[in-house]
Amino acid sequence: MKTAIITGASSGIGWATAQELSRQGYRLVLCGRRLDKLSALQASLETPAHLLTFDVRDRQAVFKAIESLAAPFDQIDVLINNAGNAHGLDPAHEASLDDWEAMIDGNVKGVLYVAKALLPQMISRRQGQIINVGSIAGKEAYPRGNVYCASKAAVDRFTEGLRLDCNPFGIRVGAIHPGLVATEFSEVRFKGDQPRAASVYEKLQPLTAEDVAQAIGYMVAAPPHVTVADLTLLPTDQASAYVINRKT
């Protein structure tokens, strides 16, 4: 049985991806900050799962958690680098520096830390797969997106560079870039303002977390000689980062 590790597994895309990979027969390492949510997810799965609670923004916590893994969870075949966040939707001159730092720390540094912690074992075994969860915002900026878009563009470029570096070792590296997905994402971005969060998805049919998880499942299940390097997934009502067909 192969093992996959998923960051940000306590909700949304991470949660749905855990269920998808469990159905594919993967043993799972579920990472997140909310132990109660991870425990509930663990209880729902068809395959064994081990829980790690840490914040991807904390470099020492990331490496300590990864190093704590024991057999049979210590040999990671697949990393789903999913943890991330969005904070605020303000023009740059009005934006909060705390929000900016939270996005850089979570969306960029967090991805780097987890990949760095797991790369040595994949390289030594000359096998493995890394899938970074980006965003359509990493492909094109949108008004008031500034640092969030920049952070996801960094994920896109890091994925490309990582794929080049890992090529001699047979490690598959790719990224998935979803458009609008109905998850807790907007509630976090708007700091719990539920009406404003709900308005993001009004008059259109967004992607679900399960839609994205199924696409990740496809990337993972591709034959070993196939790398799905870059996958952009949009709801049909969305044509780009900011062109959206809202029904009247």
C-alpha cells in the first residue's frame, strides 16, 4: 500500500482529496491545525490514516512533524501540498501587512517547507510525486488580488523549477490551479463575514471540493511514465480569473 500526505486536510479540497485517495487505496498522513476535524476525517476513511497537527508556516514544526513519522507512514509516495490561505481583498495601498505576510508565509513558505522536508526520501528512493495546489490567480492577476495572486504565481514557478530539479530522480511534479471553488476559502478571506463570502458564488455554479479532488485523483492515478504537469480547472461559468458569467 502506498502512502500519501495531504496538508490542509481538515476542510475543503484537502478533506475531499483525502477521501478520493483513500478510495484509490492510499494509506494517508493527514496534516492540519484542527485535530478534531482531522479525527473526524480519519474516522470516515476506508484506509489507515495518521494525523499530524502543525502549521505549515512554522518551519521547525513542519520538519519536526515529518521526522516524527514512523512505519508504515514514514515512506511518502505522494505529497499533496494543499494548505494555503487568502486574507482580504483590498487595493495594495489599503491592504493589511499582516494579511500580506500571512499569505506569503502560508501559500509560499509553507509549500516550500513541506516539499523540502519530504524531498530527501523521495530522491533517495528515486520515486515519488508532488502536487502543489495553486490557483487561477497564479496564472493571471485580478483587481485587489495583489499579494494573493503573487503568492500563487510563486507556487506556479516553484512547481516548474522543482520539476526540473527532480527530473533526474524520476519524481513527478505538477500543480493544479482551480478557479472558484465553494469551500471555507471566502469565509477565511473575509474574516468570517458569511454574507460577503456567499456573494462570491452568487448566480453561478462554482466548482466543489470534490471536483478538484477528482482531478487530483486523476493526476495521482496517471501511469508512472505520465506527469500531469499543469492542470487548470474552472467552473464553466468562469472564463478567467475575473471573467465570470453570473446568471441574472
